[in-house]
Amino acid sequence: THEFDGQTLFKDVNLTFTQGNCYGIIGANGAGKSTLLKFISGLREPTKGEISLDKNARMSVLEQDHFKFDEFYVMETVIMGNPRLYEIMKQKDELYAKPDFSEEDGELAAQLEGEFAELDGWEAETEVLQLLNGLGVDKEYHYMQMKNLKGRDKVKVLLAKALFGKPSIILLDEPTNYLDIEARSWLEQFLKEFKGGFLLVSHDRYFLDVTINDVYELFNGSLNRY
């Protein structure tokens, strides 16, 4: 349940999203679709109730703040989609840059290298390039800082970030905004082949039809499943 400005946005909404399924969430503007995704992702807390996630699952979210990563490079931003992998890469760089590399540093480096390999770290750059190319981000932008990109390309990079690293669950709020026909077609195919589950908020009926297998309508504070 969530109340805002004296109004009840959700009341006793109780549901389970099961991994591997693809859900669409529809409803009128202002019904609370984006707010619901913020609750599920942990960005906001409901007035009452709780959201639980399988402890082994990794959730990825399409960022809505287009300026949040302005000081980072494009490739780096996409890899941040897997926070643990990004953290390991930074730790490795810091370790190997130390002038007085100790035995303890060597042991830590070996542990990090093992986890790096388990997370497909050696394939990370290849995957990033595949995502950026698929979404139509020109090669000239791949090694630029985010602040030097136009808004349309920033959105594509943030979408690549959400798709990176084989997450268990992806939350997508209007992911087709600013995408051209080729990028939309690529995203459709990506989601059709995706092995995890995702929640998709969209007003695009065609895109919903070809990507989801379950739909919830948010109406008068309730979610109705179709």
C-alpha cells in the first residue's frame, strides 16, 4: 500500500513475479506504473508492505536520470550494469598499479581474477560492443565521456547498461523512447531471446505484444492480471 498527498496510489497490492516470465505493466498516465517499478527496484519505500527478491537473483534497472553518469566513459557506464564485476575491475586496476605489490596483494588478486572469470569478465568488452552496436550507438562514441553524447545516445547507453551482464531480472520503463526502427527491432529480438524475466512499462502496444507473455493493468490502485 502507498499513499501520496492524501491519495492512495496502491492498496493491498499482492502479487508474485516469477523468474523467466516477461510482464507488461500498463495503465493511464499518473496511475503509478513508474512508481511501482521504483518500489520493486528499492529506489522508494511503500507506505506499508514489503518487496522481496530471491537472494541469488540480480536485478538490473533502466536508469531514468540521463545525467547521472556524465563523468564516466561510455564503456565504463555499460559495465556498471553489473556492479560486482565493475567493482572487481576497479580493485584489480588499483592492485596492479601498486608499486609495492605484496604477497597478500597477490592472494587477493588471485581471488579477484577467479571471480572475474566466473562473471565472464574476459568477455565484458565484447558484450558491451555488441549491445552498443545493436542499439545503434556509433563507434566514435564508444570511448567518449557520457557528457559528450546527445540525449538520444545517452538513453541508448543506459539501456545497454540495463541489459549488460546477464541479469536475472530487468526493469524497463518505456525503453523504446528515442529508439529508431533498427534499434527497436534489435531490442525486440534481444528480449525474445533473454533467459531471465523482465517487467516492462510501455504505451507501445505492438512492442508489448511481441515481447511479453503476461500483462498487468494498474487501475484505481489495483493491479489486474490478463
